[in-house]
Amino acid sequence: MMDANLLLEEAQKLQPQLQETRRELHRHPEPGFDLVFTKPFVKAKLEEMGYEVTEMGKAGLVTTIGGSKPGKTILLRADMDAVPIQEEADVDFKSTNDGVMHACGHDMHTAMLLGAARLLKDHADEINGTVKLEFQPAEEIFQGSLDMIQNGLLEHPKVDAAYMMHVVAGVPMPSGMLMIPGGGISMTSCEQYHITVTGKSGHGSMPDAAVDAITAAAQIHLALQEINSREIAPGEYAVFTTCKFQAGSTSNVFPETAEMWGTIRTLDPDGKVGDQIKTRMTEITKGIALAMRCEADVAFADFCPSMVIDTDLSKATNSIMKELLGQAVIDMSQVNGGKAGGGSEDFAFVSHHVPTIGLYITAGNTNEGYLYGQHNAKVRFDDSILYKGSAAYAYMALRWLEENA
């Protein structure tokens, strides 16, 4: 059996270069599939270690190690994209890309998986099967995982289990704690919507000569709240949220259009609740628009399913990670009572194909001044825990393959 203490010591020796890698990625954040710096940077790091790297889909990278011994294949994933936020964090390695920052910690994930790649190279002869390393773009827009699956991610070799990790900042827990969710749905599905209400432009002094798109859109926004309160069964989970409302450009002109953007999130694995919401959204929106002499269009995009955690893989991970990190591993039910989170993660696409586990590692305690959470312009991540993430990735792969040889 792999010596957990030895692997952790080896990972700790990599900490300075892991930190350097993470901070270089942090200086050059890129959104979606537009990874013109990040993708070649990661590819070069892997090739320096001796990996043969395959470019996959629009901006993904895949490589494998092992295969000399018969066995199964485990997939390890790190996401690489950033968020369209102007950074305000007090760090000396701030984003140099205006309007974009690593506000979700994907630079941490990428650095940790690169560290795991180094550890796995050093223990290649101990791999009972194959480890597939995935560096994924466009997680924030829920498109990268599906793009890579459609381009062969889960084949050649066929993936038997999949594993991801996500850092968490601004929590009242020591940095480096690993939280493991139990089986079942752990995160919601998510779908974007965009509503456009079209009226007739006119002078602000003559409402009778115009058709007011703003008032119609406001009525639609209020009426849509009735879906949750009166049409979704009390036992169902559904969050329907308008987060952006935009209309007009000056104070004395009725604009021709008013627009709304938001998300729909559910815990329904069959999608029936989401379909019900979309049907009623469309009917209510078009009905109110017609009643107020407007036209309306409702569009849906960027669907991501709910994240499903495999119960057996969760139990195995709990045992394996405690070998490595001991008391620093906790069951997420101790934190949130076992309830699914309201966020979404596009690794969920993988979870609907193969047994999947997603782990969360704390990277910033509120008592240590890491006050802000993900997607905040001031968020900071404690990158002193990078080596623990690298060790967790590598040890999980080695031990799971060993136990399932």
C-alpha cells in the first residue's frame, strides 16, 4: 500500500513551485474558452514532466499516466477558467487582465493538479491501472465539461470513476480541511434565462404615444415570483432568480426594449421541475407582454444538470483521505446537515456518466482575515494548502486504483 506520510512529505517539498505556478496563473486569468495564456502554460508544464498532452475540444487538455499494469481508469479534473470580475483583493500578484480575476479558485485547482501530475510521475510504477488528468475550460459558463465529454473525455481509455476538488474561502474552519459530501445530489442544476420585452420607443412626456416596455417587464418580474410560491410543490427545491434588469439610456425616452437575465436551479434529477418552471415562465411572460401591448421573447441557455455523488465512491474517499490527512477530513453533513448546496458545477455532466466524487478543501479561515467567499472581488485564497490538494489528488488515484485492481 502507498505510504501516505511519504507522499504528503513529497508534496510538501513541491509547495514553493506550486505557489509560484498558482500565482502566475492568478496574474493571467482568462474566461470561458479563451485560455490563450493558460492553456499553453499548463501544457508546457505537463510536457516538462514528460507527459504527452492531447488538446481536447475548444480549449481542454488531457493526459494519462500508468497503463503498464492492468486495472481501471480514474479521472482527476481541474478547471482553468476565471470570472469576469475586476479584482480588488489585497495581493501582490493581482490580475493583469482588466475585468477578469480568479475569484473562484480555479488557479488553485490547476496548480494542485499539476502538483499531482508530478507526484504520479514519481510513483508511476505503483499505478494499478490508469490515471487520466483533465484540465478543463469554461466551467463558469457550464460549457467546458460537456464540450470535453463530447470530444472523447470519458473514452480511450474508458473512465471508471471521476474525482474533482474545489477550494472554499471565507469559512469559519482552519485552512486545509477536506470536506467530503455523502451520496446523492450534492449541488443543484442550473440554467440561464434571458427575457426581452419589446414595446415602442417614444418621448417621456407622451406615454400614450409609446408602449412602455419597462412597466411590462416590471410586471413580468413580479408575476414570475408566483411560480415558486404557488406552483412548485412545497417539498420541491427550486430557486428562480432575476439578477440583471436592463432598460433605457436616458431619463426622458421610453426605451424600445427591457431585458432580464437570471437562473433557474433545482434538485430534480429528471428535470421535470425545471421544465415546469420554463413552461410557466414563457406563458406568463408572453401573456403579460400581450396584455400590455408588448411582445416578449424568452430564451434559455447553458444548462448544467444536478451534481450526483456516488455513495460507494464517497465512502471509499472518506476512508482513503483519512489515511492521508487524518482529522483534517470531515463529512460535509457535519457542516450543512447533509443538505445539497445551492450552487452548481459543470462536472455534474461527468457525474451522470460515471461514479463521481467532488471534494472541497478550505483555503481561507475568516479568523485569519480571509473574509470573502467565492466570486467576490476581494476574495483571497490561502495558497499554503496547495501541497495538500496535490497529495489528495494523487493519493486518491493511487489508492482507489489499488483497491479496485
